[in-house]
Amino acid sequence: MDHSLFSDLFSELNHFLEINKIDTNLKDRDAKILSHAFLWDYHNLSLQKPHFITVDETDICDNRTDIKNIAQICLKKPIRLSLFTVKEMVEWGF
């Protein structure tokens, strides 16, 4: 991605995910996917209720508030993108 905000957003998210991980897996893939999702939301203002659905409860959804705060600081804009697990999506009827 060549968006000017991508590098900073990716770096901040990757750093957060790495220092909060409980497994030994690298978190750069999660940070890359999240960065793209937040930038997609940032540029698609016509989206009414954008959702990011994941099976990664531990790294992403358990940290959703902190992740959204990091993105908001980097993008300097309120974050609309909601982060949900597939389980939550089914339980809440999305």
C-alpha cells in the first residue's frame, strides 16, 4: 500500500500487537490487514456501519479498544470501523 499513513499505522499496530501477544507468532500480518481495513474505512465515507469480522479473538477483539485508539491517533479522525469475532457476528445477528 502506498498511502502516506500506512507505514505509521502499520508500525504502531504491529508494535502494539507484538508487545501484547500471548503466542509466538509474528503479528505483522494482523497489523497489515488491520491497517488496510482502517484505511479502507477512512476513504469510504459512504459506508454506514463498517465492520471488520475476524476469528482472532485474542489478538484483535480482546484488544479492540486499544487498536481503535491507535488507529484514531494515527489517522487523526474518529474510527467508525467496528471489530467483531465471527462468533459475535452470529450471536448478535449481523
